[in-house]
Amino acid sequence: MKTWIVSLLLVLGLGMSLVAWGMRPDSPRAASVTTPASTETSPPREMVATSTVVPPSTATPAPSESVANTPVRAVSRARGIVREKATPIPTAKRESSRRPKPVAAPATIRKTTLYVRGRDYSGANLRAKPSVQSKALSVLPYAAKVEAETKPRKGADGKAWYKVAYRAKTGYVAGTLLSRAKLAPKPEPPITLYVAGEGYEAVNMRARPSTDAEIVAVVPYGANVKAARKQVRGADGAPWYEVTYQSQKGYMLGRLLSNRTPPAEPTPAPTEQVAVATPEPDVSAPVATPEPDVSAPAVTAGLPSRLLINTASVQVDAPVEYVGLTPERAMETPDGWWNVGWYELGPRPGEVGNAVLAGHLDSTTGPAVFWDLAKLQIGDEVSVTDEFGNTIRFVVRRMEVYGATDAPLNLIFGPTEGAHLNLITCQGTFQGSAGYDSRLVVFTDRVE
């Protein structure tokens, strides 16, 4: 009986092993359900013995975070057993919840308009840094209009400095030298004129520029007075000068004044008769004198407006710019290639002294205003038109060429008794950034 039971158990165990081997997906029977018959040999018995039955999957898949992460199930059926194969889909890249930091826009630099006030109408230095010890880049003239940053900066001296731009140059100017309000024109220094009344007579100084105005003083013939450079038109259209004589101020007719010392009053010839002293007129009281013909032009010159040269070899018709000194104390050059620059710190063309006009020889593209200046001849005429339309004539006296550093400045710019106009331009060989190595100076004398 025991033998029969043991035999039965062995047979049943062997049968179940065969059934389990047939249900494996890699068994020949299972393969026949899903794929064509394979010609591969049967696996070894060792593999069959160790094979296990995989029960149908009943577990619920773990919930995914999103629909996109749900796996795709491939179903395989063999002998009634369902096999599920999960094919994962790549998880979509999760976008960051952090917002990018906004890029800060560049700070807007606010600017304002200021005017150069300076000290005593001397202008102001444009410096490379906010310090009086810094290099001066340029000299800004009095009343010049500049663009400046609204907020000043603290300089090395602890005071406020403004960053300003003027004529393509940018630098710093002390706040004490700038003004927000537009400034009045710079008063020009007075000139010295001499009383030259007709018939060696004294001249009346009046309260207003009119022959009908009150007489405030009588100025003797030959006396010198301090006069404003700019003339004013009287009620009758005649030119008058505002003058100061012995602390008294008033107006005098331009025709009765001269920029040269008038000739001395002639001494009467001696006679055999005994000279009898005659009382001098009381000049402390106003004395009316005959007024001359006021239609004649004034003897002094206005501000220069144009330079004219019209000879067989040289033709120039150029507007006049007003120039001063560079930080290196050299005469500035005009901004325009076809303009001439008048040295405004000297006399006007036509006044006593050496008036100076400078012009460029050439430009970056070719000839400039004084390209033919060297072709002038002794005796050629040069003329200047002033602000009133008057023409002041000069004649060429001599022409000289000097080294760039050897020019006689006193001869060109210094004081002199006559009225002269000197024209300057470059000459010689071009030395790159150093410019030309010589200067041509044309000396002229005023003619009536």
C-alpha cells in the first residue's frame, strides 16, 4: 500500500513538472501560440526543472504623477495566462516653477543745461577728473552752454563737480563755476579814444546819445576817454560812444573821437606887440559847441565779420570766428576749414595795435581757406567787413616765414602805434601729429 502511494505521488509530480514546462513563454508550446513554430532545440532539462509558474498579474499599477507617465502594457497570452509587459515612456521634463529674475534696465542718466560762469568772466577749465589738480582738457568760455549730468559728484576737494560735454569733449567743471540761469553777455574791456573836435575845440559829453540831451561835461581837445567798444545808434541814427572821463559818464559823438592822438593845436606866430593874457574859458560849466556833420562814418571799427581778399592769385571771402587761447596758452584755430579766426583778446581789425586773423592751410580732404595765402604780393589789398557793414582796408607790407616755435610773438601780437592786421597760416613740412614745422605771417597796414 505504501509503495502504491509513493509511486502515485512520483507520477503526479512528474506530470505537474511537464505541464509547468509547457506553460513557460520560452517553451515550444507557448511559442506556438504567439509566434510561428521555432526550429530551436528544446531547452535543457535543468532549465525545465527550475522554471516556475508566473501567476496572472492582479496588482494595481502605482498611480503615476501625470498621464504622460502612464506605462503602455503589452499583453501576451500563453495557455490562458496573461502576461503584461510595461513599456515606459520617457517622462516629460518638468518645467521649473521658479520665475527668471528680471534683467535690470540700465539706469537713465538725467541731464540738464548749464552755463559757464567762471570768475571775472574768465571762463572755466574742463578737467579730466573732478579735481583742480587734474589735467585741463579745454577752456570753456564765459556764458558757454553745456550739457551736464543733473547729479553732481564729490571731488577730491569735497566740493561738487559736474560732468559736462562741450564741443565733443567730456570732462568735469566745478559747480561754483556753473550757473543754471542764462548769463548776460561778457562786457568788453573799454578802449582809449581821444577827443578830436573840429577846429581844436572841446567836445560835449551828453546824458543820452542825442544832440538834444543834457550836457553833463565838456571834455577838452586832445583829452583821452575810456569808451565802450560797441557803438550805439543815437536818436538821429548817428554812431555814439558811451564814455567815462574823470569819473563822469555820458555819451559822445563817434565823429568827434579818434583812436589816435590828435595833432597838437598850432602855436600862433609871435608878433612885435606885447602879448596880453586873456582869461581861459571856464570849462567847468557846460559850453555848447557846434555839432559836426554826423553822417560821416565813425573812425573806430566794429567787431569783424568777414575777411575779403581779391587779387589775381588769391581769392578769399571767409566768415570770421572769435577765438582765444588753448590750455597751453597758444592761439586757438577756427573750427571751420573755410573760416578765419580773430584773436578776440587783441584789438579789432582797424584799431590801433596788431589785430590777428588765423586760418587753416589745408584740411583732411584738401585745400583750406589760406591755401593760396603765400601767393600774395607786397602792395596787395586785404579788407575786413565789420558788424556795421563798414569796410576796413589794409595793404600788404611784408611776408615772413618762421619756425613753428620761433615766431616773434611780440612782433605779431604785441602793442604798436599803428593799426595793423596780421594773417597767419601753416607752412613748410607736415610732421604728423605735430602739424607743420613753419608758419607764414603776412603783415599789413591800414589804409584810409
